[in-house]
Amino acid sequence: MERIVPDTSVIIRALLSHMTAKEEIKPALLSHMTAKEEIKPEEIIIHEASLAELEHQANEGKAIGFLGLDEIKKLRELSKEKNFTLSFKGHRPRAAEIRHASLGEIDALIRQLAHDEDATLVTSDKVQSEVAFAKGIKCQYFQVPETQIKKLKLEKFFDETTMSVHLRENVPPYAKRGKPGEWEFRELRKKLLSQEEIQEISKEIIEEAKIRRDGFIEIERFGSTIIQLGNFRIVITRPPFSDGHEITAVRPVKKLSLEDYEMSEKLKERIGKQAEGILVAGSPGMGKSTFAQALAENYAKQDKIVKTVEAPRDLVLPESITQYAISHGDAQEIHDILLLTRPDHTIFDEMRNTKDFQLFADLRLAGVGMVGVVHATNPIDAIQRFLGRVEMGVIPQIIDTVIFIKNGKIEKTLSVKMTVKVPAGMTEADLSRPVVVVDDFETGKAAYEIYSYGEQTVVVPVQESSRKSGALKHAEKGIKDFFRQYVDSIEVEVLNDNKCIVYVPENEIAGIIGKQGKNIERIEKELGMGVDVRELKHGHKENKFNEKTENRKENSFNEKEHGNEIIGNEIKYSLHMKGNAMHFDLGMENQNREFDVYIGENYLLTVQAGKTGVIKIKKKNNIGQAVMKAMNSGEEIRILE
């Protein structure tokens, strides 16, 4: 070990300067090497190829190149202090050899120099050491030790409430403190950050990322480096990419479980049993990734196989969940791996570019359950980001649920489905077309419609008119009267000339639809429009109906009572029992007119006679039973106009 030839792997990790400064080195040797020696070299020989490789990396703006050059400068200073020689030998490699460094060209040149100089090759690259031993070259292999996690200089800017720290040269350090949606931007000190301080912090971060098991250099480009180090997601930029040296470090301030979010039972069931194409949307810093993390852990607890696709890998997840870095592969590799490993759910964190959206769509169409995290200022924007990247017709097969996060909470949920209809706002039946309907998940009401208009795909909000036209009001009244022959409690909402929603009690739905939908099919033919039968919720629609009925009763008494007399023209009728209904025949002159029905002096209901002047009341419903009971007890059934 008197003469040493280090390769690039040792130089960039700054192992020699650290160990030479202590005048000892205790490497973890290969299995067939047992000696542990102290190192006091007489000469350290650096191959010109190593210097050229570091120079090339520094010219490309990669932090690893600057680290290596700093290490050589330190060795130069130590050579004077420790009395050893630092020399440079070998020929400078050609451009082709530098370009093919990853194929072993530079390593081969360094090995040959160690052989020619009868020196010991020092490396932390296992492949390099194995090749050296195979060729009979003296070699010392240093396995990078699993060091204890030390406290970084960066961490002094963080406390338990800090979401992110922003460091820039010639500016005081700043931090966002608080929680998503409720934070403040604070100055941490008055003293300005110097370029040297920023560079020192950057160097420490990169060195730790190379040593620590929980550290990854996710993306390294000209002038920028993205690192995941423990819980910290760190972005380092430098000139010429940025106009100054800058570090931005972000970390989660709170870890939540799915139970910590306020969700309706309906949404819990959707997430647990049905949703397979979920988008988690929101503005930056609102808690999207925190919710996605909770969702991933929830799936894992259900004994499901969960994978993530991230860039960088900043979700803090249990060991049972494998996290893939798309920055270290490509879309095709991720696609192949996920289809071969067959996960039940995949969390795609931070979808940014077209390839990300296309990969999400491709995996979803292949049957993989997907959860995508996207930036959006409102819920519909999350869906719009797919337009132009995938065909409009396949959007409902890719996305079925959008969960919008604001201030760390679920603010809105949308559901997506495809239908063929006349878009809202259009009236002509021949304008019907395939429409992607985006509903408010909790209310079931249409919020947006997406359809092709000419050569464009448009997203149109569905406006609920505060005042309906007279024609629609009349249609609602007619449909309500039509359904009263089947059920008492009913609410009707006419959406357009071709569609209406009928709200009835849950126990009446099956009877109205009929076996294999035969009843509702017949009703739709009679009405000439599509009918969507939904449950009449207790305390909502039903209360509205009861309120209207009570108002009608009150108004009827106010108008028709004067003292103890009922004022109004009483209509004569003939009563016929036909099957399950009572037919009050008022004569053809009273067709399509409204009448009030009384039992004695007590108001019962207001009803419209049919086209033949007949009022039909079913015997088995509440109204019919009241009429039958009155007749059996001898009370008079009165009909007044």
C-alpha cells in the first residue's frame, strides 16, 4: 500500500482524504482478503482518465464531478501535510472512451496503470475489484460502510412545524411553517447565505445520498440535482441553469391514516370496493401525496399488493410496499414490471408530463388498479389534463373517481361515466352524441359534460336553472300525477325534454322498475322520455314533498274554509272498483282538471282527473287505505273543484 492508484469510485466518495487524514484505513475486504492495514502511502497516483471523467461530469453540471475535483484538491493539501507524493500519470482518454465510461473503458485504463506501476488499485466498485483480482493486479476493495445517520447542516433550518426550507445565495434563509393550507412564510435569520455555505450544504447532502441506504440521487441534469434523503425531497440548482445557487428541501409535517379524513360511507365503499381509476388532485402543498400515502397504507393493510411509481421516491411507506423510481427507468420498463409483478393497486405520485399520463392510461386499460396524483386548481382540471393525451371515449375506463384535496381535507369528489344523450343546453334530439358525464359523487347530480363539438372536445358546466320554464314545470306536475297511481310519496325533477329523475321511497323502487325492467320500459314509452328512478331520501326529498303537501293543505283550508263551512263547488261522481284501484268517474267535462278530495270536512289530497275524467286511487297505498276506511265507516268522500 506504499503506492496507490485510486479509481473514480473512491475519489467521488472522498474516502482517501478521510482515511489519509486519520493515517489509517480499515476496509471491509473481499472474502479471500483478510488483512486489515493502516495506510501511510508514499505516493498516490491519479490516472489522467479519472481527472478527465470528473472534468466531463463537471462540465455537464453534475454534482458528482465537482465532488471528485474537490477531493483531489484535498489530497493535494494533505500530501504536503502528510509527506506523500500526489502525481498524475497515464494518457488522457479520447472522447469515445469518456462517452463509454459506463461500459468499463475508464476502469480498464486505471487497472492497467496500477499494473504498470506495480501499485495497489484502490476501489469501492466490486466489479472493478473482481476484474483486477482475475488479472492478478494488486487490489484493495473498500465496501462503503452503512454509516450511522448523522444530522445534516440542512436540518438546523427545520423544526417540527416546518413544511419546506428555501435557501438561496445572498438571501436570508426562509421556511414555510404550519400545515397544508394554513402556513406562513418566515425569515429564519438576518444573516445572508453565502455561495460557499450553500455549496457546502449541497456537497454534504450529495455525499450522504451516496452513502445512506435511504438516500437516492433521483435525477441529475445539467445545473440541477433532485435527491431523496430520508424524509427530505431536495432540489439543488446552480448556474447556468439558475441565476444563483439554491436549495429547496421539502418534507411531510404529518402522517395521516385514511380514518383521519372525513369521508362519507358512500365514498368509503367506493374506495374500498369499486374505484379502480382514482385521481387525487389539488394545488401544490395541499396534501395530495399525504392522502395518497394513506390510501396506499390502507390497501396494504387489506393484504393487497401495492406498488408506487414516483419521481422522486418521497412517500414514506412500510417495507411491504415497493417504490419504483421512473427517473431511473423509463415508461416501458415500468409498464413491463408492473404487468409482470401483478399489483392490486399502483400509486402514481406526481404525474407531470404526457408520458406519465399515457403510462397511467395504458396500465389502467391493462387492468391494473391505479391511483394518480396530479396538480389541479379545481376538480375538473384533473380530468381535463387527460384531454388531448388520450381519446375522450376511453376517459371513463381510465378514471372513475376524482378526489380533490384542499387544505389537507377532501373538499369534493367527482364520478365519471359515459352515456349517449343530448348535451345539456341543446334541445334537438338529433344532436345526441357520446357524452362523458362528470357527476358530483355525493349528490349524484351532473356537474360537467365532456363531448365533441365540431373538431373540438369541450368541457361544459351543467347549470341547474333556478327557475324552470313553464313547460318543464307542467311536465313535472304531469309526471308526478302519472306516478301517483303507483306510489304516494314522490318527487320529480325534469332535466330536459328527454330525461327526468323520479324520487320514490326505497321499498317502492323494485315495483316501479319491474322484473327485468319491464315496468319502467313501459312507463318510458307512455311518457315519451327516459326515467331515472332514485331513492327518496328521508329528511331531504321526502321532507320537501311533505312540506309541499302541508302547504297545499294549509292553503286549501285557508281558501275554502269560512267559519265551519267548506266553500267550493262539489262535483258529483260515480265510484267503481276495478282490480286494485278505485275509479271516481267525474265525467268527460272534467278531464285533465285538478280537484281536492275530502273525507267529510278533512282535506285528503289534490289530484288531477285523467283524459276520461276519472280519478284513480290505488287501494293498497296510504291514500287508498284512508279512503277505504272512511267508506267502511260511513264517512262521506267529497270532491270539490
